[in-house]
Amino acid sequence: MKKVILHRLATTKRALDACKLVEALFLEGKKVLVAFSEAGRAATFNEYLWTFSQSSFVPHSLWDGQGEADDPVVLALGTLDRPNGATVLVVVDPLSELGDAGAFSEIHDFVTPAPEDQDKGDRWAAAGFEVQLGR
């Protein structure tokens, strides 16, 4: 069964937590796809991933949907295609269909205090995923 790891956040802002998570996954040697549904948020996250910490370096690219990508971390807009062969998915913007994430062996999602996030674990479980609480 594919696993979803939920990360509880104290606020609805997730950019810094997402950057730290992506960095940790990269340092573990994992190939990661970060999913976005909004172009502006993807572009902002792209810049933030370069600058969120002076001591970090996370090689990544903002994928345009064309060809393959060599970077271990790829930011993708509106698609769960895996141009870098990613096995890990980090969900920053909500997915329209949770079942589409089944190609990934490990999925990370965020639960904020927002009302729409309160049943995320139940929704992932109903879609056939094993749900765990994150670090």
C-alpha cells in the first residue's frame, strides 16, 4: 500500500515547512516532485527554494512539461508526470484527484488549521492510501 505522510502545521503558511521537507528528502537521496496548481505559487516557491536558508542548496527546476529533467527535485504545475523519475511527491497545492498520486511510493501532504484540511487523512485513506503522521 502506498503511504501518505501528513505534516501538521500551526498556520496556513506552508512554504518554509515545504522547503525544509524538500531539502531533507533531497539529502536522503530521494527524487522528488513538488506539485502545484497555481503558476504564481510555483514560481514563488522556485525562488524561495533557492533562498530560504543561506546554508542549504537544493538543486531543482521548475518543469515546463517538456522532456525529461535531470534535477533531483522538480517543481511541476498541474501534472503528476515524473520527468526526473521521482518516487516521492510533495503536495503543496491540493490535488484534484488523490488517486492520481498512486505512482509515487511516498507522498507528503500538509494539514493546516484551515477547515478544508481537517479531513485530509480520511480523504487519503478513502482513496486507498496508508496514512501516517509526519516528523
